[in-house]
Amino acid sequence: MSSQVNRTSKNKGWKIVCINCGKEAKTELPDSKCKYCGDLLEVSISGKVGRKALFDGRGPGIWRFVAGLPFQSGTAPVSLGEGGTPLVRLENIRKGLRLDNLYAKNDGQNPTGSFKDRGMTVAVTRAKALGAKALICASTGNTAASLAAYGAKAGVKTVVVVPKSGVASGKLGQAFSYGARVFGVGGSFDDALRLVLDLVKSDDGFYLMNSLNPFRIEGQKVAAFEIYEQLGAVPDFVVLPVGNAGNISAIWKGFKELRANGITSSYPKMIGVQAEGAAPLAAAFASGRGLVPLKDPHTVASAIKIGNPVSWKKALRAIEESGGRALTVSDDEIMRAKGELSSQEGLLVEAASAAPFAALRKLKLSGNSKVICVATGNGLKDLADHRADMAIETVDNARSIIASLGHG
Ligand code: F0G
């Protein structure tokens, strides 16, 4: 069939291997799983990539680090200028938290407003090289928006499957604007992903763009390279929200590669934060007995309302190897942290992205630790929870009230 994706390729300098049995995948399966044992795959970059090769690269954002990426030479990257986001010192909220070195990696400044663009540029570039004609993902919103944009840029059809209620309207608006076909299913993200995985297994024309796809993880790992460069050091802690559990695995992979290449000599502790009503990974970490999927996840942080995170094994490995932990925060704590970030730091994030900041109060880190919270998504996509605060003051004597505000 001419619409099939050519999943077999000869790669130079890297291979795809299973995280469990270690066998190489010479052919990518449609669901991005190992054909021998069914576990998750990851890219393994062979040989050493030295400091100069990695950090002296040219090009914007992610593609500056091409020496550390699985890249098919001769392929033009499908790029919208992703990566290279600011590391912002949080001067104001750090005082109340008694942290001297608190930073936000503001990934909401990526082209479609979330960290997903980091992985999408690499995975869509890969998809194009394989001749994929249709790209598909399940999503709580941000992956959908990102896939739709990169698909548009690549000139490849995109299909996104989302929970039919609860997805932020800004994210849906993006997916529609970029030209994706958008389908809603009953239930949660987990139901949407089940449908997508079923589909890709039975129709070989689709290329899977969820973070099961190891090329997504490769783009996302670059955040670690950037954090190290911007901070001028390896941080002590990287704190981030966990949903489907791809990003924590990706950033850990980036720090591991920096050390394996002799560029750094230490690791950060990886801290995964989940919302109380959607915390299967935190429960697995606490019990030490593997993941028990949660049937009916609920939280105000719709981006991480996930009960059965596919990359949980990679995420637990990241947390355990690094000596980190997983913990939960309540919806109230999330919304409070979100408000503090916007009103005290000028940083408008979506609810999911406020979770790591909310966790800081519980973590009780020592005051001189270098702490990075990843601000994963832009708050402009999801302003619904601000509706109550947005009542414009319409009073007859507006002029005199405004004038009085100017005097302190
Ligand atoms: N923060 C935001 C803003 C997200 O959109 C997501 C995931 C996460 C954190 C969690 O990252 O899944 O790698 O652990 N959003 C996915 C989506 C599920 O479909 O947009 P993760």
C-alpha cells in the first residue's frame, strides 16, 4: 500500500532500543512498542558527543543541538523556531519560599505555547523522512495544538483525538486553526489514547505522535542541555508536572547524556508533581509496586488529567535513578500558585504548569539549592478560570477613581 509508512531505516550514529529487553528495533512498530517484549522504546545515541560538538552548534533552539539528536542527514528539519526558551529567576516568590536560587524554565514561550513543540519538531521531521502521510495523537490539548502546527508546516495531514469535554478552548482553537481534524471521545485522555493505539495498529498509514514515540522524547531532552547552559551548572532539583510521564523521562535522559558525554559530573534530582485527583505515578512511587491505572482522574489541571500514563516506567526510573520523588498537590494549591506566579512574577502559566510551583511549599528544599521548575504551558491558552476576576469595572465615576489610583 503506497500510504504505508516506511518504518525500516538504516540509522547512522544512533539506534532504537527497548528499555526492558535492550533489543534493537530495526523496524518501528506502529504503536512505538518493542516487538519482542512490548515495552517502551528509546533512542540510544552511539559514541561520545563532546561539549564543543553539542554546544557550539548553529541554528535556532532545538536544532542547535543536532549533534546529540537522532537525525537523518539530508532531511530538512520541520521547525517553527522551538526551544531556546528563557530561564527566569523568580525574585519575588522565592523569598516566601526561602529559596535563593529558584528559576522557571518558561517553555510556554515555544511557538504553540508549550514544551510539546520541542519533541514535535523532531518527531515530525522523522515522520516526514519516513514518508508518513497522516499523523495522529491523543491529547489533553497541548500535544494536539503542537502536532497540528508542525503537521501544517510539514504539509502532512493531522488527526487529533481529545476528551470531548474539559479541553481548554484555546488549545482546541489552535488545533482547528492549524487545520487538524479534531475528534472528541467520551471519558478521559486514557480513552482517547486507547482508541488511537488501536487505530495505528490496524491502519499502517498513520504515524503515532504521542510521547510513546521515542523521537518526541529526543526533542524534549534538549531542555536539559539548555537548563545546564543557562544556569551555568547542573541544578540540584528539576520539578515538573507529570501527566502521561514523557517529559520527566525526557529531561532526565538529557541530563544523563550530558554526564555520559563527560560534559557534567553530577545529576539533578527529578521531582514529579501530580494533581491529587490524577496521581497514579505518585501512588506507584509511594507503594513501590508499579502503576495501578486510575479509572476516573479528576483535576482542575486538565492537561495532566490522566489516569494511565504510558511512560510510567521511564518516569519512575528517572525519579528513582536521580534520587528524586513524586508527590501530589491539591487543586486549591495549584490555583494559588498559579495566581502568585502571574501576580507576583508576571508569569502566566496554565494550571498544570503551576503544579511544580505549588509543590515547593511541601518539598522543603534547603535554601541554597538550585531549583528549576518547568513552566510547561502558556496560560493564554486557558483563561477560563480567570473569568471571575475579569469583571471589568464599569462605574460612572471611573475617571475619578482611576485618577485616585495613580496616587499610591
Ligand atoms: N504540562 C502541560 C502543560 C501539558 O500539556 C502536559 C501534557 C504535561 C505538563 C505533562 O507532560 O505528559 O509528558 O508528563 N500534556 C499532554 C497533551 C498529555 O496531550 O497535551 P507529560
